[in-house]
Amino acid sequence: MADAKVIPFDEDSRGRRGSGRPRPARGRTPAPGKAAGKTADGAQPPLAAVQEDGTVPPPGIPAQAAGGRPVEPPPGQDPPGDLAGALGAVADRVLGGDWERKVASGLAFLRRRVTGDYEVDEFGYDAELTDQVLMSLLRPMFGAYFRVEVRGIENIPAEGGALVVSNHSGTLPLDGLMTQVAVHDHHPAGRHLRLLAADLVFMLPLVNELARKLGHTLACAEDAEVLLERGEVVGVMPEGFKGLGKPFADRYKLQRFGRGGFVATALKTKVPIVPCSVVGAEEIYPMVGNSRTMARLLGVPYFPLTPTFPWLGPAGLVPLPTKWVIQFGEPIATDGYPPEAAEDPMLVFNLTDQVRETIQHTLYELLVQRRSVFF
């Protein structure tokens, strides 16, 4: 779409008609008993100062001072008629100095959404919506609420495929979303993390749509291989619901990593495996109990009981403002193995155990360095 012409607000629309000459000031009839041109004490009043362009300044605004320099209005008072300047100043304070471009970009974004002029890939990933809207909604929680500290982001390659393997915890999968923001906002190449999610995520109506728009896909080897061969950064949390719904007493103790399917996928596509350790998510919803009866009725893996949920109702869903650290470890190369390595169960088991031990050891180190859960 061609760029629209922007007409400044401070352009005088009255200049389109008439000669543009200043209108002479109308005289005023002196009050009875007073001579014209005299003040009450008989002194000669000062003549109305005329600007260089021939106009008379409005009342309350002094004319140009001696030497030809204009006298500034009082602090906080805009010159009469400078409405466009005042609005521009407000926009600069609210939207930043480049507010015109931001407004134009926002309007163009809305037009594309309304007309359907945007693209999604075969998995439903909407890059434009993610960058301009969804990430903006997650950043306040990432930066202001959890105050996430990101370390080792340079261990994710600037280009090509990579498999990020992370621990999983927190009762609700907020750790995956925060890791996604960390990669998107802190990686020098601005890479995007495509998370592999469980079947339950895509069975929930609203969650399903948002997960697809954010680039999440089903946690299966076929989808992971397609993304990795395309050169995407893929994230997997092998603990699954076992890690997400583990009791608070078992915090930061990694559960089983399954059969090592993620390692076999990395070996097939010959991409590096990047271990990722997340500290801080375990304490946002301290899970002190699990109602298996409610879990069966709702068809979910577990029904958490925390100090605030369900006792406080919806307010119990507010996570505790813990301090997070997300650390990406050194990548484990897989391109040196032969093509048939993915079919070697012993090699897959050893690499799986190496990744798990690396994450567990890093978690212990971060816990020792942590001063407090909230600081």
C-alpha cells in the first residue's frame, strides 16, 4: 500500500482562501469622561506592539522584546493557536519521539488484520502478531514482575537449527513462555523459539489458538524434524507434566526425560543441543497438594492445591513475584555422529543422560548463588 500523505495539523487551513493580509485591529470607543489615547492618570498608553509579520500579538502574550527576540510564554503555557504543537508534545511523551511512525505502523497492522493480508506457516505460526502483540503482552511479566535474568544466550547459534532442552516446573507452563521471550528479545540475531507442547494444550479452545499463533506445535518427532531442518530454534521440556505438576517438596529435582526422543531427533537433523536451566519458576505456585478426584473429573493430569488456590478463587491464580534466572549452557554437538547414530539406543541414552545431568548440575549452581527467592 502506498504511503498516505500526512498533512501537519499546524498548517493554517485559512490560508487557502483570502489574501493572507493581516486584518486591521478595530478601534475602541473611549469611555465617557476620558479622552481618547489617555489613561486614567493622564499618561500616554503604550502603542500596541506590532510583530515583524505585521500582526498584533494576542492579549496576555508579550510582544517581541528589545533586540528582536521573542519573549517566551510562562512555563507550562502554550502559545495561543499552537494546538498542534501541544498535541505533538503530548504524543512525544506518551509514544516516544517517533510517534508518527508508530501510529502509522499500528494503523497499517490493523488494516492487514482486518483484510486478512498476513501470513501464517503450516503450523499456524503468525510472526507479525507474535512480534507486535503477543510478545508485548508477555514482556511486562518477563521484565517487571519476574525480573528475569538471562545468561548464556550466545550459546544459541545465530543461524541454523538448534534444539533447546529445558527443565519444566511451576504448575502452569509460564516457564516456557518466559524462555520464549528470553530468546526473542535477548538473542543478538533476534531468533524465535518454537516450543513443542503437549496434546492438552491444543485441546483447549482459546489456548490452542494462542499457542499456534506463538509458534508452538505438537511434541512429536515429525514436527520437530521439519522445524529443525528448516533452521528453526526448537524448544522441548522432556519432563512434561511430571515436572510441571510435581510437589513443592521435590522442587528443582529433575524427573525422567522419557526415552530420549529429542536426542534422536537432534542426531537425525545434526543440530546442536543447548541445555537450559530455569530457576524461579518452582516457587510461583507452591504445589502442596493434588486433588486427583478433581483431576479425573476435569480430564487433566493433576489439580493443584496451593496456599492460595482454590481457596482465594481467581485471585489464587496470581503467581508469586519470584526472581528468575534462565541460563543457556554450552551446546552439545551432534553433527560428528554417523547417520545411523539416531538408531543406537545406547548412544541416545548416554546423550540424554548427559543433557539431564548438565541441567541438574546448573540448577544446583544457580540455587547456591541465589540470595533469595524474591530478590
